[in-house]
Amino acid sequence: MNGYKIKELRISKGLSQQALADAIGFPKGTIGRIEASGEEIKKIDLHNALVKYFNNEPIETPRLEAVPLRLADPFGFESTGDKIYTLADGSLMMEVPIIPIRAQAGYVHNYQYPEFYEDLATIPVMIDTKAFSTYMAFEVKGDSMVDVSSIEMAEKSIFPGRIAVGRLLDKSKWRYKLHTHNYDSWIIVHREKGIVCKEIINHDVDQGMITIHSLNPEYKDEVWDLNEVDQIFSIVKIEQNKR
């Protein structure tokens, strides 16, 4: 399928580029560039999403339990262009890229493409050293990580609207037992099921499977194949949303 064919099909359905982008979970700019160039689609996930849509096949709507957040830039990253900023007391602040809310569904399919990150906003995050780790900040949605049955569970809960700062766990480390005892909760990006905020209560290294758990007892545990997971972030900090 090429860009000109996509444009013809889109117009035949009376869709704008934005409407098509929203329907398949990809950025409008991606649709626009393909249509303008007429090029063949090289991204398999985009090609499959378009084929499914125009053939009226169901497209699973990704869950989004953690929504990327845009905060202010009080430390001057935007004006200086620095990635790491040293505060007066010697502590370090790192400029962390944020996915705009309007593109949250597209993040699941496009996070690996450099052009997806062009002109993104950022958020400042405190770091221990100048380690080259990847961080992302998410605004938590939904009540899957909320349990107020006791004071202990309420203290562990991650309430809607809180900010979860995650540090990316490199895929090379998935071959070994995840350090679930060091982190209470995780952000997990599944290429079909979306972005979720969960505990990981079991990691079957041999089978490459993880069991994810919600604090809210109304949600059942799920077993996910790591071959279908693109990213795992260990949550290193929970903050209030001061917006």
C-alpha cells in the first residue's frame, strides 16, 4: 500500500488526515508525509493498521493507564539546550523527553522512530549521576493501582493524576530475573494492549513471561509474553500533579 492509495481510500471515507490518524493510533504527520510522497509504507505495524482499518477489521484500542505529561521548564533546559543541569547544591537535573497527550496512542507504535520525538516538550527529573539512562514521565490514569482497604495499601496506591517517573530497563536485562523486590511498580508498554501501570509479581525467565498485578482487587492478574512487550520502566518516583 502506498501513500497515494491511502489518500484515495481516506477521501473515499470522508476522513481528514487527523481523523484517520486518531482511528489507527498514529501521528497525523506520519499520514501527511506518506500521502505527500506517495511512498510505499515500510513500517509493518503502520501498514497492518491501515489494512485492518480499510478492511473494516477490528483494531484493539490500547489501554492508557499512564499518560505522558507536559510540565514547565524552570531550570532553563529550553534556553540553554543542555541535557543535564547542575543545581546550586551540586545535585543533577536531567531533561527528560515527554510524549504529548495528543500522540499518546501513537507512542505505542512509534516510540522507536527518531522523527516521532521531534520538537517534543520535556520535564526536569532529579538523577543521581550522569548515567545515560532513558527516563519518561507519565500521568497516571484509572484506578487499577488504588486500594484503600487499609492504610498500608493506601500508602502503596498510585492515584489518578499522580506523576510516575520511570527509568527504562534495557531489554538485555530481561533475560535475567527482574528486580521486582527493588521497585513497587512499573510502566509497561505492550505493542497491542497499550501502556499500563502495574506491579510485576512474577517473571518466568525461561518462558519469557511476566505476571502483572493491580492493587485494585477488581482487576485480575494477567500473564504477558515479553516478546509482545516493547518497553518496561521501573517507577523511581511518584509526584503530585501541580498543574
